[in-house]
Amino acid sequence: TKVTAVDWLPGAFMCYRWSAVKAIAFDEWFAGYSLGEDFDFSYRIGKVGKLVADPNIVVEHHHSALNRNWEQFGYMRIKNRQYLRKKHWPKQLKYWLGMWWANLWLMVINGLRGLYAQRYWAEFKGLLRGILTN
């Protein structure tokens, strides 16, 4: 209900001052299938400047009509979460536990939803592949 200082911002819903952006390079890890680059970039911007969330700003997010590779999406969710955790909080057990707690529930939810919809089954397979290869 009010403008609030935050640590990071979700993707596509942010604007920055040029002075902050030019000081931060894009992490090339996210080139290609980039899932989590919004968190990484805004989190690093927040370290050199101030981030705020303004509830008065209204945004519409329209998904692409093109099909997404849901198995690859699930895989990248795991792979990039692991990368971000190692990059920003390398030796903090609470973040490692939090990440795997979130991953476990994502697996359970997508596994159950996958019984009814192919999209979630494909994402579940990607999540499983990500867990087994990371």
C-alpha cells in the first residue's frame, strides 16, 4: 500500500537510473535461456543504489503465444537457482536449505499437477534432471 525499499525486483517490472546501470555488467552466465537474470541484476543494483517497490505503478504482462520448452524451463529453474545461491550466498546454510525446501515443494506441486497436464509433467522432468545433474 506504500512505496517500500526492497532487496530485489521481479523481471520486466523495473526501471533504473542510467548511472546505476552503467556500473553493473550483465552476467553472461544467463546468456541464452536466462531464468533468474532479473533477480541477479536487480540484486546487484540494490547493492550500489536504492531499490523501491511502488504499488501505484500498474503493469500488464502478456505471455508470448509461442510454446515454451517446459522441460528446459524446469531444468533452468534448478540450475540457475543453484548458481545464484552460490554466487550471492556461497557458505550460508540457511540459504542452501531454503533453496532446496523451495525446490522440493516445486517438485511435489509439479508432480501432482503433471498427473493432469502435460506441461507440468514436462516441467517436473526438467526439475528432476536439474536436481540429478547439479
